[in-house]
Amino acid sequence: MIQTTVKQILMRNLNLCGQAEEMTMSSPLLGAIPELDSMAVVSIITALEEDFAFTIDYDEISADNFKTLGSLISFVEKKLHG
């Protein structure tokens, strides 16, 4: 399931120690999680590309995609379904 994989990526890359499992679609990400800095965003993008086997172009990277867990999952779904 996409939601589970995205949560695992967040846990792995942000060292959230299980916090991601409690996140809902409306849980804020960017600006709410101190570990989510610019370097972490790059790590998450790389993990998304590897785990879901797609490529994210530079012009697709937006703060809006990292606003909430739901917005990040929606972005991944759009990438997977064209």
C-alpha cells in the first residue's frame, strides 16, 4: 500500500522511531517536523524514486507536496498513475 510505504520512508529517513505510524493524511510535515530539512527532503525524494521506481524531475519538487502526509501520498499516486 502506498500510504504504508511512504510512512516507512519517512520513518527511515527522519528517524521518527515509530511516530510515522500514528500519522494521518492531514498530519503536517514541512515546518512541523524539525528533522524534515532540505537534506531530508532530498533523501526522501531519492527513497521515493527507489521504492516506487519512478523519477522525480526538479520542477516537480514543491513545498506543497511536503505540506502534509496526504499531499505527499497524492504526489506519489499521481507519479504512479501518470
